[in-house]
Amino acid sequence: MILYGLPTCSDCKKALRALDDAGHDVTFRDVRADPLSETEWAPLIAEFGDNLVDRKSQTYRNLNAWLRESEAEEQLAAQPALMARPVITDGSKYTLGWDDDARAVWL
């Protein structure tokens, strides 16, 4: 199982702790320190589309106009921290965020 996120993200920390407590073997992937390749972004974009970009973030508000109007792929390649977090996958299913629906899938 892989959890994509940022080490400073409170939802990522909560998800990681809960998944560990539930006995899952979780690999944490810091998308800022170890950016995803185009091939790694592809299934996430296919699953979540534009929802993968956190448009409420300060990082998004600081984007230049050209990048803000670009596709999600370009935005995330330029600024991986724009990714809505956490994204959790076991290779066959994906969840975005750490809400009741995501907890129901993994716990």
C-alpha cells in the first residue's frame, strides 16, 4: 500500500497512523521530495481527474495565470504539492482524502 502526500500534511499523518494501527504495510511517498513521474501520475489523473488538484491551497493561488489555466498534469508536474492529499492505493483501488469514505475502504 502506498500513501502519497506531504510529511507536514495533518490528514496524511492521521491516515498513516490509522493505517499502521490497522496493520497495513504502508509506504509513504513524499510527492515534494520524491516527485512522481509522468507514468506515475497517469493512473492518479485517470482515477481522480481535476479533483487531484487542491484549488483551495495557497500554492494554487500563487500559480501564474498560464499554469492556473493548464491541465492538471502540467500543474502537478510543476508543483507536486498541489496534489489533494492523501492519495492511498493498494494497486487496485484508490482513495483521495481521509474522510469517512476513505476510512471505510481501508479500515
